[in-house]
Amino acid sequence: MAPHSFLWHYLWIAPHALQIIIAIVMMRRGLLREFPVFFSYTVFQIVEGGTLFILDHSAAVSGYQYWCVHSVGLAIDIVLRFAIIFEVVRTVFRNYPGLEHLCRIIFRGAVAVLLVAAITVAARAPEFGMFPFLTRIHVVDLSVDVMQSGLMIVVLGFSSYLGLSSRSFPYGIAAGLGIFSSVGLAAEAMRVWTGPVAGYAFDFVTMATYHCCVVIWVVYLLAPETARSSVKELPENALEQWNAELRRLLQ
């Protein structure tokens, strides 16, 4: 594989080093039971990042072999990121089953609309003859980013509308993942439509964004007093009444 700069190595290693801290803190605070999917995602990112780093620096591994492993990791990553979205919704609305049910209904509609958008994007994306395999990988990533950034907007927007705490750990998870998906959407769109001419530029953007998102997760995780904020402290939004009425209407 091609040699990389110091900045490239830093942006590759630093986020995964911080995720080791996240995993350790979550284990020590007993958060595995509350956020099992996010913990699994964190551990997977550590393992995947280390594996790809070793493969990238191994002379015995070809570029094709590297991207095959990368593609498998991307597929797992996609599933875990979708699962995190639903885990955040379940956690935020745990005490409000009516609202949780409403969110699931909204999510089904949002997923359907965003799936159509993702399929349209994938169908219209150009394919470069010299790099068909890499192009398809980025198109898949682009399509997923379309769906995930849209879903995160729904989560954050709905939470903000109801006045739920924006200083809790679940909100931090959603914000970080939303930023990463949104920036990834823009970067992958530019990469797919411009082809390989941009070199590593979009990789730097994506890696730097992911680094920032991991920092956001660390900050939220290491702020225990902030993380304990409860939506019940916001009575002006009448969440209990909303929940009761929604449960009655949705039964």
C-alpha cells in the first residue's frame, strides 16, 4: 500500500486510542447493559482499525485484499450504526412507551423515504472503469450516509421538539454519529462524482470528522453529572401527558 504522512497516521490511530478509553470507562461504570450496541460498535472499531492498519502496512497484502477486508468491515459497521440509532431512541424514551411507539412509527416512514433516496443516489452515481470495485464501495457508503444522516436529524429534531435533555450521553452519541454521517455524506458524494482525482483529500476529511465525533463521545461520557440529566426535569413540555395520550391512541 502507499506510504502515508504523519497526519494520516495520527487521524487513523488517535480515534481508536480514544475509543479504548471509551470502552474501559463504559465497563467500569456498568454502561454495557444500557448501551450494548454502542459498546459493541466501539470495540469493533478498535479491532477493525487495528486490523486495517496492520494490513495497510504489510507488504504481503495487496490493495485488492485490503479493500475486501475493508468492505466486510463496512458492512458490519453499517449494521451497527443503524442499531445504535434505535438504541438511542429506546434509551431516550425508555420511560415513555407511548412516545417510543410513536418514534418507531415515524422511523418506519423515514426509513422508507430515505431508502428510496439512497437507491436513487446509488442508481445515478457514475462508475469509473478503472476503479469499479472502489466506486461501488463508496456508493454503498454514500447511500448509507443518506439514510443515517436523515435518521439522526429525525432523532435530534424530535428530541429537541419535546425538550429532552441535550446534555445526556445518548444525545451525545446521536450528535456524534449525526455529524459523522452528515459530513460523510458530503465527502462520499464528492468522491463518487469526482472520481479518484481528489486523491486522499476526502479521506482526510472523513478521518478528521470521525476523530471529532469520538472526542464528542469522550466528553459526554466523562461528564457524569451532565449525563444524569433527566427528561422528567422538564415539566413544561408535558411529556407524561403526551405519553399517556399517545399510549391511549396507539393501542
